[in-house]
Amino acid sequence: MREAPTSFANRPFIWGSANSAYQCEGAWNEGGKGLGEWDYFNAIPHMNVNGIDGRQASDFYHRFREDIALMAQGGQNSIRLSTSWSRILPEGRGTVNEEGVAFYNELIDCCIECGVEPNITLFQYDLPYAIACEGGWSNVATADAFSEYARVCFERFGDRVFLWSTVDEPQYYSYCANFLGIYPPCHKLDMQSFLQWQYVQMLGSAKAIKIYHDMGLPGAIGVIHHDCNVEVAPGTEDPERVYRAADFFYNRLILCPAVFGSLPPETDEMLEALGTYLYRVPGDEEIFAEGVVDFLSLNVFCRKYVTSWHGAPSNASGNVKGAGSKSVEGQIVAPLFQTAYDSTVEHNQWGRELLPRIMYSSLMRIKNEYGNPPVVAENGHGAYEVPDENGYVADDDRIRVIGSFIDYLEQAKREGANVCGYYYWCTMDLYSWINGYEKRYGLVRVDFDDDFRRIPKKSWSWFRERGKRFKS
């Protein structure tokens, strides 16, 4: 058995990149894999708004050895990747698919051989279709199904995997599925489901964490939160009330159970103000208390710039058409608050703010308000890209933006934030959910028209050099 570091203090600074199963693996019907929710959703033309699916994705299933080797050559010492629930348990529970287990064993062994520490996320947006048919994350029974799936993974991979995350971005995932309504099952402005999904995911996360700790496995386990650092616009009426409501909506239903082992104390007050409720499991206080994370993964892409509610009904907007659309991200959460637009801040081609200083703000908030747990940060920069005649991409804009985010990460680290690592999203170009393949994040270009050929971008070399500052 490999020897695990006894704490993050004994672990080298994590410097790597990330991907997720459905977005990169492909092989959607190979190796005994069961049907996933996204496999089903993407086959429905009127729901898949851009008409692009992840059946082949980046073909990581067949090419992972090349990708892991490129990471090692690029100075990366860790990869955050997810396992596909339906590749391991085709029906979401019950019989284990040994072919799926064998694939992940080969992948894990390859990572270890190359000196790239595997950090496995158990769930990243890709619910088994069989579980979705039972109500998915609206059904509290899914928390039990998830925890049993987690147990299978711990049993099969826990002797070699020392970094785990339970669920990826439960708030943002629920938001896209139930409030913005662009991910399956595409519920628009369904506040009850938006909150219920977060509750059930965190319930499942807590159950899985308890199983991991009870098994006495070496390593650490956490949860991944899409952090939305809330800032209140000037001129806002009752800014403290607005901040408190927005922080609950974007952050607190994830951070409080993860770090403190309990729902936010303001939960009932906020549910009443929003005119909704949660179906809660009797005794959930004990479940959450026994499921506190060992570390927190924090995905820091944007802030939430908010102001007073102006009286309009709840609404949500987003941009899945890129530069061809004038839509920007925003929310109205009646009767509590709404987002504001800051014209002084740079925005990307999908209408999202590019404000690197929020990396510092988010990390220091976790330090000051959540007890300074070990944190591994992550973010990335999506863009349209034009390669040269050899397929090479000189992505200077990515280097500029991400370099500034990392500058602020280093500042927070110097000022005492317990920052233990950074992942860039993502390892290679992949399927960016309903944005398809034109929205590219990777350090390595994938030529989807030329047998998935891999070509390291300028940022790949830059990332290798930048990482040396954390190894000295």
C-alpha cells in the first residue's frame, strides 16, 4: 500500500489540473457503462439547445495515458478527476460493473506511475439515468444510493487514492438544473427543487464522509464548492440584509454543512422569506455532524455583485451562445435581492465577470469566517481559440487572466489563508456541457476533427514554469 501523508501540512503544494468523467471520457456505451442522465438528455433535440453531446468528448477513456504523461511533463503533481457513477454501478446501485472498476484502476495506476496524485470526485453532474427516474436529487433516497456508491469506490480504490471529494459544485449544479433551467431536468425558477437538491447532495456527502472515516482509510475527503463571493453594490438599501440573503442563496447551504456539520442557522428564516420548504430527514443533525470535511475545494470563478430587490418576479439569465449573445449572468431572487451589473469590470465572451481579486476575497473569507480549513482552489478561463497551421494556440489572454488569479492566491497564502493547492480547469479541451466544444478551457488543445490529436498550448508551458514558485 502506498503511504499517505498524515495531513496537508506534510503534503507538497498541489499543482495540477482537473477534468470530469462525462466531459472528457467519451465511450458512453463501452465497457459495461450504464445510461447516464446526460446521455438521455442529450438525445432529446428540443432540450439540447446547442445540439452537441459528450458521447465521444475528448476520448480520455482511450487516451488517458497520453494525457497523464503530458501532465507530468508539464510539471503537474496532481489531477482532479471524477468517476462516472453509471460506469461503476450501471443502474445506480446493486451490481458492480467490473469493467468500469478495471478502467479506473488502470487510470489510477497510470497516475501513480507518472507521479500525478489522483484526487477523485465521486459525483460531477452525471447522475445515473436509473436514479434520475426515481426523482434524482429531489428524492432523499438518492443520498443513500450515493453513499453506497461511494463505499464501492473506497473499497476498490482507497488503498491508492488519498484525496477524495464527494460532490462537485452542488449549489451551481442545482442552480443550472432547477433555477436557470439549462441542465437536466431543466426546471426553470423551481426554488423548492433548487434548495432540496443542495440539501440531499450534502446529506449524501455527509453519509459518504462518515463511511470513509469509519473505514479508517489513509487520506482526506472533502467537498467542492463553486464559491460566489458576495459584494453589495453602492446605494443598496439595507446592505447587511441583502448580503445575508445572497450569501445564503449562493454559499451557506454548502459551506455550513461541509465545515460546521450543520445547516445554516438562518435556514428556516430564509425558507419562510422565499415561501418554500425542505423535505428533511429525521435526525439529519447527527448525519451532518458526522460528515464534516477534512478539506475544502473552492472553485473561484466570479463574484456575485448584488443589490436590493426592485420588485420584479424571480428570474435567472445566462449565456450559452457565447459572443453571439448579449446575455449576461444574473438573478432576481424575490423578495430578497437581485444581481447588479458592474460596467467597470471586464467580462468574458459568455457574459461572466473576470475579476481576479475575488480569489483573495474568497480565500480570506473562508479563513476568517469558516475556521481556516485546508483549501484547494480551482478556476479556469474559457475562450474561443484559433490555432496556427500546426494546431498550436498562443493563449496569452488565458495566461494573463489566470496569472492574475494566482497572484491573488499567493497573496492570500502569505496572509495566512490555509491554501494547500491549485487546480486549473481544465487538463485538456473537453465537452463544456451545453456550451459544447467551441468554449475551450484546456491547457492542451484537442483537435476534435483530427482523431482527437493533443497539442499543448502556450499556457501548458507557462503553467509548468509558474508552478515552480510553489515548489521552492
